[in-house]
Amino acid sequence: MLKYSRLALQIVPRLISSTLWINRNAKNKKNIPLDKRYDKARKLIIKCMPSFRLDFYVDGLENIPLNTNVLFTPNHQSMLDPVCLIYLLERPMSFLGKKEVKNFPYIGKIFKGIDGLFLDRKNLRQEIKTLGKVSDSLEQKNTWVIFPEGTRTKDPNYTLGEFKAGSIKPAYNAEVPIVPVCIHGTSAALNQKKHEKRYAVQISFLKPHYYEEYKNKSTVEEIQIIQKEIEESLKSKIKREKEEFSFQKIYNKKMQSLQKL
């Protein structure tokens, strides 16, 4: 509870004014385009990010195709995942989230403000319609983020949930590159049982899957390949976390450096 109280005191005042602006102008998209609303949201997140005490370890930015829109498909550990992606990437992008996200304080408003959509997985007709809207948006040169698991990983061992084949259907329809993304470490920052001075967050942008490479595969085959790639990347991140990022190991390294002086 103390962790959430500290975060609330530090970031809520900034969130209130900025989210009001983002949502007000999202209703008037012709006057305030997505790139300006996204920039406003990103600047807000940049200001708030120090409060989360995250240390980023990012690789693979060179794998993101330039001059084209893409579909990012990250694994999902916490509500900080989309926040971290917005923090790292200047490129305007929208998110597809489950319908419950719409009611999350501030996060839901930011999602809506950058043209995000919400999915009701219990309503097949609505799901098909929403995925169709994402397809249309991708065809109109917008970039999207879809979490193929459909929900956050709650397994303490970070086992991935099943990746849904339908999550990449919009990429097939729009014939755009798919960029798998592996995220690890965001859940600890919001876990009230963990209290560290800093939290290591590792994010890898894996090699893109171009339409010409996946068009002859079924969505089931393709999503299984994507899940396997993210699983392999996640294993290496968990290993690195245990070997390098524990407080005791960092402390020992600092002490060893001091002893050499």
C-alpha cells in the first residue's frame, strides 16, 4: 500500500491536467491529430517515469522497420508495459486492450486519448468488429500494439499465457510487419511485496516478421513462432536478472570496485 501511496502523491497531480487535455482533444481528432495527442501523453509519462524507479535495459531498436507502420506484439507482465513502450518510442501508436482497461484510472483515459480500442472477448461479434477497426487503422499507416496473451501474466515464474492467433490477424489484413517484443521486470515495480531502490526492466525488440515471410503461414502457425521467440528471449532475461540485477549482486560489485581503489 505504501508503494501505491507514494506513486499517487508523486504523479496524480500531473496526470489530472494532462489526461483531461488528451481526452478533450481526442474527441476533436481533426483539429488535434494523433501525433500531437501521443506526444502529449509521452511527455506526461516521461515526467512521471522517475517515480517508478526503473532502470531500462533495451536492445533491438534497430529491428523496428523505418518508414512503415507495424504491429508490435509484446508479452504482458503489468500495466506498466504500455507505459514503458510509450516512454521508449517516439513513434505514435495505439493500443488494443481488454474492455476492463477502459475503467482503469488514468491509463484508460490515456489509451482512449491515443485512439486505443477495447476488446470484449465474451462478445465474438464485437471482437471481430474491433479487430476490423485495427486492420483499417493499420492500412491507414497507423502503428498498433496488441498483447497476444490478452491479459497480464500472473505466474510467479513468468510462464507465458497462450498467444491468441486472432491478435495478429490485423497484420495479415493490412500486410504490415509484425515486431515481437519481450518485456521483463515491470511486474516487480508494482508488486507491493517487493521493495527495491531500483527495478530493472529489460525490453527487447526482436527481428521483424515481414508480410512476404508470413503470408503463406496460418495465423496459428505464425503466432506459435512469435511466442517461441519471446519465450527464448524471456528465459535469457530471467537468467540475467538472477545473475546481475539482484541488489546483493550490485552491492557486491560496487564493493569489489571500491576495494580495487
